[in-house]
Amino acid sequence: MISPELVTNLVTETLFQVETAIGAICASNLRATTAAFADALSTGGGAAAKALFNVRADLPDGDFAYMLADSAAMADQYNHKDKLCAALASAGTQPSNQKRMATFATFVNTFWGKEFAGQCFYDTECVRVRGGNRSKLRFDFHTRTRTHTCVFF
């Protein structure tokens, strides 16, 4: 089991790297969006936040946070920071936390695909159960032009 502290450090470092690459305004929007999700997870709104991504309500918060950070990091990594930043900005100038979360979820579900967040890759319980058969550890994500598949051996 991964400790919550390790997850926090991993997410924080990932977001720091992304923020360095995406520019000040976009980074500010990403921090505010991340804070909106953190607030939801800490104040009883975690199930509703997770539902935006079609994941199970009892998905560990650390797994969910990793998926959030990774979905933003991959947008930058695969040269789509303009799409990420445009999506974050589309929430408006002073959006509510709910609006920020819904806007980011729409980006992830549209850009990476509705199945993105719910795959085994972001679910430690799923990985644990399937750990004896690693050929089943498959991660698919979708862009507008193609589907990418990673299979872990």
C-alpha cells in the first residue's frame, strides 16, 4: 500500500513540473482546480467529485489525486498544454469550486476518453487483484486522433 504522504509528495512534484511548463495563468487555474478537488475530498464531496469522472465512489483518494495530476501532466507531456489551459480558462474568471471541477472533468472525459479515470491503472485495488496476471494491466487513453494503449508486463 502506498502511503498518503508519498501520494501527496508525488502529486505535488508532478503538478510543480507541469506548472513550470504551462505558464503562470494556466498554473494558477490548475492550482485552483486542484484545490477545489482537495476541498471536495476533505469535506465529504469526494463521491460527487469522483462521479464526474465515472469512477467508483470508494476509489481511494490518493488514487483519484494521482489520476487528476497525471491527466494534467500528460496533456503537457504530449504537447497539448494549449488545450489544457483553454479548458481551465473556460471555467470563467471567478468560478465556483463545482464549476472548476466540472470543467476539468469535461476536459479529461473529452480529451482522454470517458473510460480514462476508471481504468485499472489508477486503482490500487484493481492492480492488487489483477497483480497475479499482469497481462491484464492495460491502460488505454484516447486523443481526438487515436487511441493509445499501454500494457504493463
